[in-house]
Amino acid sequence: MKPTVEAPFEHFEWSLLTNALVEVRRDGSVIRTGLVEDAMPDSSALWISAAANDPRQMFEASEGYKVWVLPQELTGTLRYRMVTKEICKASPERNADQPVPRSGGKDQGDAAS
């Protein structure tokens, strides 16, 4: 069976991309490919790690840079690297009014009995 090849997609929440392999684009051209070392919590900027002859570099969203992610197969025990948003999207969202399950399956009210 052939592995499914995913198309690259633009990712807007840069703060979730730490340690992900990305492409930085500007005006449709790839400027740099590399691992995200760090990102601002508000996704206004990110840093690509130094690699070979390329120094550590910062890119700012306000300067027109866009970040694209390409899901890819990895070797070893971890077969796929997913960004946090994609992992969380797979699990159902919890309603804020819904109680958080406790270990042992008991509700807080059951603890008194």
C-alpha cells in the first residue's frame, strides 16, 4: 500500500509550530526551509534554527512572510510529526460545563459517600 502524500498547507498559528519542519514563503516564493526553533505566542514572528551554512533567522508576519507545513513520513518509532493543532483537532472538544473525569471513574459527589 502506497503512503498518502499530503499537500503542503499554510499554517497561521506559528506559535504551535515549535520543532516542526516548515517552509517560509514570501510573495509565493520559498525563502527558507527548516525547523522552527521558537515562535512568539501571538504568532507575529518565528525563528528557524541554524543549519549547515544557514544562520538562525527570524521571520515576521508583518513583513509578508507566510509559513507552510508539509506533513511527511519519518523513520524510527515516531512515524509522523503533527503540529499541536492537528493533534487536538482529532479529539472531540470538551464542553466547558461538562465535568472533567477523575481517576477511578468517580464524580466529586461520589467521594463523600
